[in-house]
Amino acid sequence: MKKYKGIFFDWDGTAVLSRKAPADEAVAAMKGLLLQGVKLVIVSGTTYENIAGGKLEDYFTNEELGHLYLGLGRGAYNYQYEEGRPVVFEDRIPSREDLLRIHDAAYGIHRELLRDYGLPTEIVFLRPNYCKIDLMVENDRKDQLFMQENELDLLKKSLTAHGIQGGLHEMTALAVRMGEKYGMQLKATCDAKYLEVGISDKSDNVDVIMGELERKFGMQIGECCFWGDEFVGLEDGIYGSDSFMITDRTRGGDFFDVSSVSGARPEPVVPLGGGVERFLKFLWEQQKA
Ligand SMILES: [Mg+2]
């Protein structure tokens, strides 16, 4: 396999099995590459506290941290390290007024789904620039935060049973319509269980960090690869959260999916399967490549 200079990867379900699983194996596989100066970029929907217990910097030396970047919070925050401390170098944080508009839109979605279809939902308001709406409140993922094999089918069945014929398209269209109602241009994504409604997504993270790597190191997109476990198409034309790493700017990179979920993936994605183990094996191989 070719030697990459920039490796972008999802965290939950790609580098670690679950948020609460120890990060040691991922860290061990990352260290050697960072020492070689390979740029590693964690791209995750979660926030800094949820990566390795919020103590990721404790696992690495300052020298290693100099080559590590994080794009977190679904496009909200982009981090690099300065003298071993995480520093946000670019963000997409709305004003409080705009954040409340996003909350209004999320509640509007909840209200319309319950009023017109009897579909109960639950909203997480605590995210910095989006809301997370649980469309399947009865299906608990427990500690496994990544998409489960049968969730798509369960969601489609549930939507149909509630009289929603347009599936996920109808959910994302509802989100965009509700955003317009409250004066916000919203981006909506759906990974089956969760409809996420906000002003940025993983595409903002990879574009910002790729721009930084180009500017600082002259990195070319052909020298980069992108790994995730949620590329699979949920419906015609709607793909999972990691597919947002594919942008006009990053399309020339190599994309790999470690999930074994069956279904359509966006065109450039190579399905490998093998889960976390497959990705960590790749990191070890890259050290010797
Ligand atoms: Mg994942």
C-alpha cells in the first residue's frame, strides 16, 4: 500500500470500538506515524472530552502532538496542539441567537413529527452548533455509538408505520424547511437513529484542516486518505456521516470504509470491512511502508 502523508479518520467505530473503550491500542498504532511526521487527523462528531476521556494529549509527547489534528463536533471545532495543549484554530460556532434558532427548528421538527404522525422523538440540545434528534427512542445503542446493522430497516419500518412515506429524504427536507422557518440555513444529516440538524458537518472539518495542511506543509490531496465506518447509503442519495468527508476539496484522496454493513457507498469509497482492527492494522502497516 502507498505511504500516506496525511491520514484522516473517524474515532468511534473506526479507531476505537466505543467511546468508553480504552484508547491504548489506537494510541499505540498512532505514535510511530506521528514520530515519522505523518499528519494524523481525527474527524469526529463528538467533542474533545469524549475522545480518550478528554485526555488525549496525555498519551503523546509534545513532538508527537505537533503532527496531530482534530476536527470535532460535526464541523464545529478544529484543533491543533501548541506546546502539548489542544488549541482551537478555527471554529463554526453560532451566536447565541442563532443557536437558539437551531434549537427552535429542532423543537419544530419534534413537534411536527409528534403532532402529524404520532412519532415520539428526543432532542439533545447540548451540542455547540447543532441538535441531535433521536428518531428511534425505543432503540438503545448502549455504549456502541456507531450505526448498528439493522437500524436502517428498523427506522424505515418505523417511519412507514407512522405514515411517513418519504423516508429519510422527508426527514432531512423537514429539517431544512424548519430551518428556513426560523431564519437559518441548516444542514441535516441522518445516520438512521439520529437526525442531526445544524450549521456545519464533517465536510467543514476536513476542508479547514486540509487547507491548513496545504498551507503549512504543501500537502497534496493525493497524499491523503480518509477512514470511517459510516459511509453506507441510507437511501438513494443519502449517505452516512463519514461520507461528508468527501468534498470538492478532498475528492482526490483515497477513502476506505471499515464497516461491513451492506448497502451503497459513495463512488470513491473502497469497502474493506474489518472494523477497528482493520484500521489499526493499516496504521501499523503505514509505519513500515
Ligand atoms: Mg464512527
